[in-house]
Amino acid sequence: MAIHWITEENEKRIDALLAEMTLEEKIGQMRQPGPSLVGAFEVSFEELLDMRFDGKISDEEFQKMMSSVKMDYREEEVKAGKVGSFNGVSGAETVNAIQENALQSRHKIPLLFGMDVIHGYKTVYPIPLALAGSFEPELYRRAAEMAAEEASAAGVHWTYAPMVDVARDARWGRISEGAGEDTYLASVFAVHTVQGFQGEDISDGKHIIACAKHFAAYGGAEAGRDYNTIDISEQKLREVYLPPFEAAIKAGVGTLMPAFNDISGVPCSVNHQLLTEILRDEWGFEGFLISDANAIDECVNHGIAEDRKDAARQSVLAGMDMDMSSDCFFQNLEQLVKEGKVAEAEIDQAVRRILRLKFALGLVDQPIRTNTEREQETMLKPEFRALAREAAEKSIVLLKNENEALPLAGGKTLALIGALAADGEQMLGAWAMGGDGEACVSVKAALEAARQPFTWISGRKEDGSVDSEGIRTLCGQADIVLVAAGEQKEESGEAASRGELSLHPEDRDILRLVKESGKKSVLLLFNGRPLVLTEEVELVDAILECWHPGTEAGNAIVNILTGKVNPSAKITASFPAAVGQCPIYYNHTSTGRPAGKGKFTSKYLDIPVEPLYPFGYGLSYTSYEYADLKAEIREEAFQIEVTVKNTGERAGEEAVQIYLQDVAASRVRPVKELKAFEKVALEAGEQRKLCFTIPVAEMGFYSAGAVAAKPARIVESGLFRVYAGGNSRDTLCTEISYAEL
Ligand code: BGC
């Protein structure tokens, strides 16, 4: 049941408040600062971060400076009603103390505390890109619900999640934060995550307001470079990037965050078409918009605004409600109203939307919603850890398994190489702000706890170079060698685009040494994006894509290594065979010259055209066979049947995927598109017939001209292909004709 943010009773209370508030107090509601830092350093915090990044100060010096820093929670401004929300502050004691200040303001309007609770708070679940690969909507929901329970106990009211950006370029570091390259999957992920965070009763104290971000097309950043421009047709915008946002809104999401980027020349922060025409007029969104951090100010850099005041004017007129960090609204809106450049009614509108959520959350009636006791009891509860483990087990993808490398046979001597195998904190992945690194279980710790004899070395010398001798000696003594490699958690997420997607050269050298030893080997990958593994695949017997799996990383991995758990996850973003393929995604449109043997076909001279691993791919310790694919059209829906059999010797779970293709239409259509999936548990030898009903309208698209004139999805009569399989490449196919009613 989607939450409705507008209720008659609350609207009346808001009317009464608005009638009493001064313009300055109203603008205060639209302001979301972070705490300011009062430190012994002379430069701004941003400059300090740059200095650290540029190596002008060491990590140690930075930490030392930070330890002398005090947070200033803007007490006087809060008491004067000049702040509406805080960003990035949590902890029951701190939040409650600041809230007490807000309650001393004239209208006693409580502050909304927002934070990036992206994949868990204290207990951390796998990164979203990994979790999406479970193909289990209920798991998406449960992980978000538990994150909400912890975060709310720590005083957080609102998370800037889910990120529902479709991402098709692995160079973009933020691919880790969303569901991957597919629009349908991103929509399912959006709906269930929003439902998990917000629950059925947003005022129950255990749920938090969600925020679908980044509106829109942020994942389309040109060349995969973060914050870069996007120039796309409106058709592509509407068909590929917008549906997950619309789905989130239908699920009742309370807030949206416009993206940093411009779309075809108009930055999202000042984009009236997006923020008002599509969002409010077409979709009827009832919640409010929070800008991305400093994004309003950045409209000056974009060259779309003359100065900060102009940026504030354009943004508020486009439909933005709250300003994160930049203070452009706070410093300029009053003047803009006085000058008649912004009508006070615009301000009232934004404040109304913000207050709606404060009322709906129950914040106005119960501003203090947690305490330190509740906070302590709630963090890292056994059931959260159990869910984190289940989620990790269901997110880890078996990419390769030859020579019976996995599951590990008993009685063998095990070697473990790589710093990542011993570093719990690294398992948190990107955007785990509240995450407890010390609570994370590394692979090494989990093997020890499982009393599995093994020897670990980092494989590196103190200077970071490869410890060839150590590796050779260790391999000499072992029967099977596990190598942990990939990316540090800082290597994905925001501002973490990469131009090379291979393993770091030292890690590759380690794999070469292991290969030379002739011993059986398993690569344990930890990373926040698809990597190019073309060479690595040849060097090892098995690859387990563990991603950044969160708090229970090691335990989940050991359960898979030993066969206690049979891997079932699939990748939700194609793994390129070479970085030059990026962006690469399975649901591309047909070209006039599809890749083939002939020279003049759409391909490369020097690299393959197919990805190394396609969307939806993932192995298990058993095997599945698909048969009897049938399709018919009844009641304006594709009625599809397929039988799936577990042909191996172990029980397992398979994510059965259904793709459709509109074979000929008045616009070029994708070669196939995921339209349904179901995860089935099958005992060894068991088979099951699965039935899917996909409304024909799901194949709708925006026709030429109609997009600009009157946006409407259409479906045309004609031939459709139906595909079923365990990934987007290896599928059965049948055809069916559809005739419009
Ligand atoms: C990111 C957002 C995030 C915000 C607040 C920005 O830099 O783009 O995704 O929610 O910071 O931390």
C-alpha cells in the first residue's frame, strides 16, 4: 500500500502554520546544512579534503586534524527557525540534543534528519549492485526494512536511497549503488526498497522516508566519468531512465533527489520539465525534492546561472524544494521574493511539501523518537546479522567453476592470499557511512571460526610489491589456493570513475604466480563494479564474485566455498571483455548491421563484441535445463509457460528470466528486454512449470513525435519474440503475434 502524503487534516495544520510563519522562517525550512566543522585548521573542510587527496597532507596528519575538530550544530540558527533539516548527523544523543534546540524555535517545527543509509546502517548488507543480483524482491524489501529499524533507532528520519539510476557503463563508480543496467529490474528494486524503508505506516517510529535518486539519467554520464553531461533523446530518457522513478513514486516514495548532471543542456537542478512537468503534472508526485549536495550552487559552474542568486531563482522556479548544503536558497530567496523575481506562493508550496512529510512521519507530534537505550539495543541485532549473511550468500555470483574447484573438497591444504581476505572493514563497500567496520567478518576470520586449517599471507611486501617468494613457497605447500583481489571500497561509489577495469597489476601478477604453481585456484573478487576479467579467467579454476558483501562477508563466503550454500546470484550489469566496449548492456537496440562474420558489421577489429559475462549470468553447483517454452496472448497479456529442471545433484535456486522483443515496430526496439523473473528452489532432479503473465502494455514505447507532443506509450500489433533462460544470452525462444484490440 503506497503512502499518501496529503491528508486533509495535515493540510489544515500546514495552512495554519504557513499563516503564522515569516518569510525567513519559511526559507529556513527549505535549508539543509550539514554541521559546520570548527577546527584548528585555517582552510575549509573541502580544501582540506582536496589537500589529502592530492597528497599535500598525509592520512595521519588529516586524522590528527580531524580529531581536534568540533562539530557545530548551528544552535542559534536552529533556535531561530533558520534550519529545516540536517544532513549526515546520527546518534540518538546528538540528534535529540539538536532537536531540543529546534523545539525552542517560535513554531517548534522539528528538524528532519537525513542520511545516506544506502545498504544498511550499522549492520551492512551487500552493495545494491550485488543485492539486486539475488533477484529476490522480498530480500530487497527486508534489507531496507532492517536498515530503517537501525537507522531510526539512531535518530535518522530519512535516507537518500534507493539510487535507481540505470547504469550501463562500468567505468562509472556509482554503478555500485544501484541495481545495474536493466530498467525493469531497477524498477522492481526501487519499489521493494522504498516499501522496506517506509513500511506501511511511516509514523510507526521504525521506518524512515526514502528518496529515489538521482533524478535523472545520472547513470548515463558520458564516458562513465562522474558528474559528466548526458545528451539523450526524450524517448530514451522516458524508456530507459525514468521508469524506476515512476515506479518508486507509485510505491509512495516521499522524496526525490535531482541529479548533478545536465540532460541535453539543462542541469537537473533547474530542469522545469523534469521537476515539475513530468514529476508533478504527469506523475502527481506528492512529496518533496532535495537537491544533491551543493548542486544548486554548481549551476554557476554549469554556466546556466550567472551567480548563486540566479541559481537559487532558477532552481526554485523549476520546482526544487530543499537545498542541500549550498545555502543558495537561504542566502537569496528572501531578496528574490522582495524583488518580485520569485513569488511567495512558490516558497509556500515548497514549505508545504516539506511540512507534509514532517507531519506524515509523526515528527511534529513526537519530535523525540528514540533514545540511547533503544539505539544500543537495536544495533547489529542477531536477526540483522542473519539477514546480512543471507543477503550476502544470495548476492555472491559464481562466474567460473572448472576442474571441480568448488565447493572445496575436504581434507585439502588451503592457502589464502591477499590483504582483502583479512580486512573486515573493506567488506563494507562504498557508502556505508554508519557501518561498523569492526563488526565485519573477513574471510580469514570466518575460516578461523570454522576451524578450517589454512595459511594466509597478504602476498605483498611492505612496499606494496608482490612477494613472489612467499607466494611460491605457500603454493608449494597447498592443494588449493584462494586469492582475494579486486577493489578497495574507496574505488567505487561517488567520484570513483575508472578508465581501466582490470585487476590491479600486482594482483594479476599474484594470479600468474599461482597459475605457475600448477595448483588449483579460486579467485575471490571484491569490487563495486563489473571488471574486465579476460586474462584472469584463464589464470584460475574458479571465480567467485563476492562484490563488497557487508558485515557478514566472510561467513557467507565460507558457506559458499564449503558448499553449505549453493550460489544462486546473477550479475545485473554486463562484464565487458575489454574496457573499450563500455558502455555495454544486453538490451541495446538493433543496428542495421548486427555483428557477424562479415567485415562490414557492427563490431571491433581488435576486441570481441560480446561481453565476457552477460546480464543475468551466474552459475551454481548444480545445473538447470529449460524446456517447453510456450506463449499465447490472453486478456491483453502475454501468458508464458516454461519448465525448468534441476539436472544436477544438489538442491539449488535459479532466477528464471523472461525477456521479450518487439520484432518490428515504428521505432527501433531493443533486441530483448527483461519483463519478468522468478526465483525457484528446486531439489536435485526436480522440475517445475512456471507461468508468467506480462501485460502487453509492458511492451509499450514512445513513438516518434508523440514524445514531444503528447507523451504516451503505445503498443503496436505484430510479431513478438519470447525468451526464457538463466541469463540474457542463453535462452529458449518462441514467437507470437499480437493484434491490437
Ligand atoms: C551524492 C548523493 C548523496 C549526497 C548526500 C552527494 O554527493 O551525490 O547521492 O545522497 O551527497 O551525502
